[in-house]
Amino acid sequence: MVAWLRHDLRLRDNPVLQAAAEEGRTVVPVFVWSPEDHAWAEGGASSWWLGHSLKSLDSALRKKGSALVMRRGWSPAAELLDLCREVGSDRVVYARVWEPRAIAADGRVERALSREGISARVMGGQVLFPLEELRNKSGGVFKTFSSFFRACGQAQPPAEPAAAPASLPAPRPLPATLTVEQLGLAPDLEWTAGLRATWEPGEKGAWRRLERFLEYAVAEYEVERDRPDHEGTSRLSPHLRFGEISPADVWYAVLDARQAAPDDEGAAGPGGLAFLRQLGWREYSYYVLLHHPHTLERPLRPEFEAFPWQDDPDGLEAWRLGCTGYPLVDAGMRQLRQTGWMHNRVRMVAASFLVKHLLVPWQVGAEWFLDTLVDADPANNTQGWQWTAGSGTDAAPYFRIFNPVLQGQRFDPNGAYITRYVPELEGLSPRFVHRPWEAPADERMQPRGSGAYPAPVIDHIFARERALSAFAEMKGRVGSTAASP
């Protein structure tokens, strides 16, 4: 049997490998790198992660008497058919992936296999709840997260996680395979050293992250998750993205943590419950993309098609480099360039700055994040940007414009996060680290590295008024169009 692995690069709680092992046949685990199927590894950071994750999975499979077969081709259907012929398999099992490109690829794979008399068995695993079945009382799609999450609470609970297969009998000889390097998944990035120092891709790394979170952070997650200067989040997002740990394993591990909390707070306490809600947001992002696939490129709210975006190449470059003159924004963008990750609170502030201070289209920012994030996920990334722009579901009102200075003062009060990534500001007191342009001369640092910290690329008050005017212009355009005969 051929076990096609995609966003499930793990042994434990892997329904694909479990189903294959239960049939008592030889199992051929295969990964197919195909641009027709994989929208998620086009970025440099995620390609780096994927390459290391595949190596980790292959090593784990070899300890079970198997190995990972890696193939490359435009069509996953063609590669799977070739492999089935090579090993004499009449059955392929794989998990559904809830992204438009992958869903389309699934249909082509199923039709191609059927024509050859090869059966396909499709499993779950990427999400916790049956997204296709979740509907409101009138049979429609949920329009808000709160109503969606309530429905999840009333749905069948996720299945209990399954152990890794004891063994995976493999055919002999093993089929030919490509290397990660031959797949093109070993990019030479300027921030490779930072990625390597920050992350441990693979199933073992995922469990170490989860165990550390459960031991040190989950109890205070509700109050600490917005503090970029603290280690208050799980940092599981890239591991979940690549399926190195199942969402069900995370869900039940948090429930079983039984942090100190009153019984009526639930088994995991308020911190754990707040974290489970974030897993719910992950589900909701896939749900929205499933029912509104056009949101990868276009706004969910059609009136935002008329928004008067600006072309600001200089501002965009300053934002990408972390040189906007707003310390919290710049710290986040530099953290991204160094580690392939950015704290979620800072992501919101940095995204808001791009779309509301600079009026650069959200699609431009989403594309940059997809290239530089190790957890580059089209669903979560797109819905986050649309939320910030005001054009998505459950969106922040467009007139909610984050003030980067106030956000920094509130969530990084001593400037520890900022000075970690913007060393030019190390000499400033917390009073001025969020607004260095107001610091007295005797507190300012001497120029470091390539020069002194830049002045703000735009004034916040001016930017806010301009953004509100642009929003009013959009409403005027939409109103005049609607009134036209």
C-alpha cells in the first residue's frame, strides 16, 4: 500500500500510517513535491523547514524498518501512479488537506487512480472537527468565529490520539527516492543560521515545544500571550503547519495538563482554555478558506475591492527591513528576518502599520509573510491579514488603527523585546525606547553598525487621518456604484 504523506509528517497519531499498517500489507510512505499540490513551501523559510522535517521523518521511519520515498513532479497523480506500478500496489491512502490547490489536486488524484483500478482512501488529520459538516441552523456557513466555535463545542469531540505504529513493513528492495537537496528544499537563506539556532523541525522538536509550553507557560497563557518580551506562547505553529504533531495530540495534552484552577474552570484552567480557543481560530481559518477560496487573493468583503490603496515602494522596503522608525514594528520585522517567526501581537501591529499607516495592499504583506515565515500557512496567514485590513470575517473595524508606540508601551513596557532585535536602542530608557525621536540628546545612542536608528517614515497622526479618509473614500465609491442605474 502507498501512504501519501503531505501535511502529516509524523508517526504518532497519523491516520494515514495507522490505516496502512492495519491492513497488514507492506507500506510505502511517500512524499511528492508538486507545485500542483503544495502551495505552502514556495517561500524560502518554509522550504527550509520542510527539508529538515522530511529528513527527520525519514530517520524515524527507518527505525521502524521503513523509509520515506521522495518524488518530484508537476502532477502528484502521475507520481503516485508511477509508484503504484513500481511496487505493485492497488491502494493509496492519504489525508485531506484543506487548501484550494490541494483540494483540486485531490480530485485529479482520485480520478487518475480510479481509471487505473487503484482505490483511494481519504483520511482526516489536519483539523480537529469536520469542517464540511459544520453549518448554521439554516444550513449556511458560519459568518463569525464565536458561532463557529460554539458549533465545534457541540460537535463530536476529536478522536483520541493514536500511538505510532509499532512497525511498518516495507517492500524489498526499497523504491528509488530523491534527496531533500534534489527536491530543491535546502535553500541557502541569509537567515539560515538564525533558523537553525531557533528551531528544531520534526516530530521530536514538536513534542519538546509542547512539553515546555505545558510545563512553563500554559497556566499563564491567557495573560502572557500578548507579551512579546516573555516566553508566553507555545510556538507550535510551524510544527502544526507541517503536521509534525497532530492538533488532537495538542488538544488533549492541554486538557490533560490540569493546571491549578477551580474545577468549574475546566481541566486545563483559564490559560489552557484560552489556548484551546486559539486552536479554534486555526480551525476557523481553514473553514473560511474552504468556503471562500477566493480570499487568498481577494477581499472577503467585496466593498474593499474599491479601497484606494497606495504604491509606496520606499515605505514597503523600510517595513520589510525593519527600518520604519517605529521600534515595535521594526523589532517584529527583524525578528522575522532572523528567526522566521514573529510574535502574534507584533504581527498584528506590523500588519496594521503596512495596510493602515502606509496604505499598502494587504496582499503584498501576506506574500512577504508567506516567504519569510516558517509557519507560512495560506489559511491562517490570509485570514490574519484580512482581519487586520478590515476586509475579512470577524475583521477589526477599519477605523481601529494600532498606535505602534502605545502598543509597545503596553505589551513591551521595559523595551526588552525591542532592544533584543533593535540593538541601536539599547542605550535608551524605557521612557523613550518606544519613541526614540523624543529622547534627549544625552540619552541617544551613538550610531551603531550601519548608522543611527531611523526617524519615523510617517507621522502616526497624519497616517491615521489619511487611513480614515481612504476608508471614507471607499464607502463613497461603493455607495455611488450602488446608486448607479
